[in-house]
Amino acid sequence: MLYDPNQVFSASIRPLLNRRGDTAIEAKTLKALATSDENIDCCLVALEAVSRNRVLADCRRPVFLITDREDGSVLRKAVSVSACGIANTHILARDLLHAIDRGLADPPYYDPQLLEAALQPAPLLGPQDAHELAHHLTPREDDVLRRIVRGEPTSQMAIQMGVSVSTVRSHVQNVLGKLGVNSRLAAIAFALNYGLETTLREQHPQLS
């Protein structure tokens, strides 16, 4: 289902969806995204058309956000609504389709340029230096970092990990400190920009 009242991306991606056999349904309102139609696999939503997070957070289908903004702060919206991904309209329509498929198959997918923008003004490190910082994370902190990347709120982390909310917050602060970033958003950008998600899974498969 497409929700793009300003036709930022839908006109270019709809023919590609139809060509490969997908049916693109236009949503006239945000509330229409909550439809119970079982044939709808995903909601593709123009970020600029959304003013309230609650509508997307309550959506019954995976939500993939499309934006024409290039500042990393838009990732905060994607994380807050547990979107399966976000991409910028600067990429080709076929690449946008590929990004959506990746977000559905292995969420979340975050546009690489938006990830890099989210790291600013923190200096970009070389891969070896970034992995050296991540090496200092404990297995529990590795787990917390992966949960941050998945967009899990603190309360959910506490329940899933069987610890208190204050303990989770302490772990989060340790992760931010060791990576040299000052927010969860920057931690997400750091982890995905340097491929830490895969590395941590290989180091501690019992936490995957």
C-alpha cells in the first residue's frame, strides 16, 4: 500500500511494482494504512506526509519510509515507529525497490547516506578503528547495541533481557560511551555504517 499524497515517489515506483507482479494500492488517508486487508504485505509511506508517529506505530503491516531529506535526523522517525526501513528518493527507482525488499527481508534497512549524515559532526573512523572500539563492548552490551539497532524501547529491552529499566539504561550509556557517540541514533548509524551488526552476531551467536 502506498501513502504519498504529494506524489514524491509513488509515480515512479508503482510501474516497477506492477511489472514484477505486485499490486500497488493507493491509501487516501493515513488511517487507511491500518486496513485489515490480508493481501497487503507492506506500507510504503512518504515521511513528509506524516505528522504523528502514533498512526504508523499502530500500523499492522511493516512500514517503509521514503524521504527526500538528507539529514540524518530523519532516522529518528524511522526508529520511533519501528519502521522496517527508510530510503532517500535520490536513489534510482529500481534501487529504491531493492532497498524496500531488503527492509522487508532483514529489517531494518537504513539509507547509507542518511546513516553517514547521522554520524555528523562526530568524525568518521576507519573500519579498523571502529571495530576496535566495538571490541571493548561486553556480550551484554553487544546485545543491547543490536536491540538499539532494531529500535527496541528501553521497557521492551528490560522485559526481553530480564533486567530492570535502570539496568538497561546503564548498559545503553556504556555502549554510547565506548562507541564515542552521544545518542541512540548515532549508535545505530555507527553500528550499521561500520557493519558491526554482523560482527557482533559472529562473536556472540548465543545472543542472536
